Amino acid sequence: MTQFSDLSFIFRFLPVMCVLYYVTPYRLRMFTLSIASIIFYAAGDFRFLALLLFAVIVNSLLAEGTFRKEKSFLIVAILFNVALLVTFKILGQYVSGALFPLGISFYTFKMISYQIDLYKEEDDKRPAMIQTVSYFLMFPQIVQGPIMRFQEMRECAAIRKQAITDILPAVEEGLKYFAAGMFFKVMLADRFSMCFNEIGQIGYESISTPLAYIGAAGYSLNLYYDFWGYSLMAAGIGVMFGFPFIENFHHPYAAASVSEFYRRWHMTLGSFFKDYVYIPLGGSKEGGVKTLRNLLIVWALTGFWHGASFNFLLWGLLLFLIILSEKLLLRRLPKTLSTLISRAHVLLLIPLTWVVFAITDDKMLLSYFSRLFPFFNTPAVMNPSDYVRIVRDYAHVFIPGLLFLVPAIYDTIMKYKNKWYMTLLLYAGLWVSIYHAARSSGNPFMYVNF
């Protein structure tokens, strides 16, 4: 049920929760939301519910000292959450994947941001305990984010009394974002996943070079539409309950550089590392050497946040080197040439880094790159025409997948989403997605593993 594309969630949990939430007196709505979030989490990973509640209790108690500006409480809170995350990252990677708690990468970061913001803000009024708890537990975000800041929740309309004339438009607005996300997940991401899995079944050491590049593009689009789809669904659910829309992606493949790409991709995570790691370390204001050090730390932590295996650390290092080349080398080139190379980085190098992200086995990763660059003692390709079949079978997925990379298409849909014809289109897409989800076993959202 923790999968937003699951029919039990769509037709049972979500509508029941929506009704209960709004029939609850507005002063008690955060309590209703917290109870529903506990039920939601328990349905997905009951084994670690106690750990989640323990983290909530500890952070809530430590927040008392943090609010009083006692730095020792802030330090203990940060160390507690970091230790929790690091411990279970390592256990999940090197002991058993079953030891990795659902959503721990996201709820620990929300707890860290809460403690730091509480320490910094100049507010004489301590946040109500139920607001804090509901922020930590909020079910649309607890599994895969986005990492909403507490202040965004605190100021929203959800904690104020709403008339029925305010509630219905909010539910309708949220449902439209949910519909768009559901379409991206079921009709695009899941299809790209099938494509990449089929390439894996052939064997990376046996695929042709064209198919290796098609696979890199397919996985890139799989990851993008999976997590963008989830983010839209999560944000849409939040809007249904009166919370602000949290944008987590803003057309990253339209970026002019890799640096800009990651300001547009998983924006709440990037904002977290910028505000709570990069800037406190000095950002780019203390000279070139320290700026490079700060960037290296941020990208090493980003890699580790995604996973404790070698491929994630390598992925973070490669992105650091690409961004470093943009900052040190491309700036010295003529602007036109620099722009062309930066765009090539986004369209060519980013998909190659996603291959490193995707393949956790070192030998399999090496085999894949030997097919991408078959120049050094690479065995002959067994089936040089294998890409023809993949292109024929998945052209109907690649065409819309590439089209939706064009910002104007999605932006136009969202601009006119309240027009009757666009509303009809979005709801038609939702029902088509539900139909296909009902006919297949479905794939879990990819970021649930991080």
C-alpha cells in the first residue's frame, strides 16, 4: 500500500483518509494525519515502525533544547540522525538488504533540517508538538520524500480552518498532479524498466554498442519518469490535504550544464546539501581550493546517501569531476563552444553516469562500459543487430518519453490544467494508467531503495 500506484492505496486508503481528514475538526487534523501516517508506514514496513517512532520521540525531545538555542542539543540531534542513517545504510549494504528501513534516508534528513531551522529561527513560540510529529511522519513524503521544510508546512492552509469551497478545489488540484505522476510512472517509467531489464537478460557482455547506448538512455528515462512521477503524485497528495505544492524536478534535461542539471533534479535533496552542508562549509566564498573541497564533500555525501556500495561513491566522484571541469576548464573557452560542450555533458555524460548508478556489480559495470566503448581488447559482439528489435518493441515508449523532455509540453499541460479539455485529458491518462496497473504486477518506485 506504500506504493502510490497501488490500487489499494488509490481506491481505499487515499479517499478514506481524505474524508476523515476533512471531517475532523481542524484543530485535530494534524493528529488524524499522524495516525494515518503511522498506519501507512506500518503497512509498508511494520518491522521498523518502532525505529521510526523512536526517532520521532528522540527528535521531539531534543527539539526542546534546540528551540532554547542550546547548541549541545542541536549537535546531539544531528549526530543521532546521522548515526541512525549511516548505521542502517551499512547494515543494509553489507549484512542484508532486509535491514534497511523504509524511508530512513528521507525522514532522517527532514529531522536534521527541522533541528537546524529551529535552532536558527528567531521565533518566540515553540512549534506545537503535534505539528512536529505530523511533519516527521507525513505519509505522502515519508517513503521517498520530497524533503519538505517544516516552515512550509507550518505556514500552509492545512492547519487553518477551511470552508468546503476551499477544500474541493484543493482536492481537484492535487488529483491533477497525481494523475500526471501516475501516467509518468505506469505508462513510461515501468515500460523503460522493462526495456532495461530485457537488455540485462541478454547479458551486458553480449550486447552491441548501439544497444548499450539505447540501454543507457532507457535507464536514464526510467529513473527520471519514475522519480518525477512519484514526486508529482506525492506533491499532489499533499495539495489534496491543503499543503503547498513541492516542486522536486524542473526539466533537468533542458539544463545548460551538469551543475544546472542537479539544481533542477531532486531539488529538495540538492537544496538540503546546499543549505546544510555546502554553505556551512563556506560554499564558494573562501577561495578556489576550499570551494573544490566543499564540492567534493557534498558529492561524496550525495553518493553515500544513495547507497554505501562502490558504484554510488564512484557515481558521486564522476559528477564532481564533470562539474569541476565545467568550473575550471569550460569557462576559459569561447562562450559558444563552452555552451555546446556543457549541453553535451547533460545529454551524453549524464546517461553514462546513470549506468554507474544502476549497476552495483563491478564486473557487470565493466562489461557494460566495454560495450559502450569497444576499443580495448573487447570480445566480438555476438548479436550486432540486437538493437533493431529493442527499437521496434519500445519505440512507442521512447517517443513520448523524449517528447516530455521538452519543457513546453508539460508546462502547457499544467498551464491549462483547469480548462475542461485538459482536465479531461489528465483524468483519461489517470484511468488508462489505472487500467494498465491493474493488468500488471507493477514495479516499485525506484527511490524506495535509497
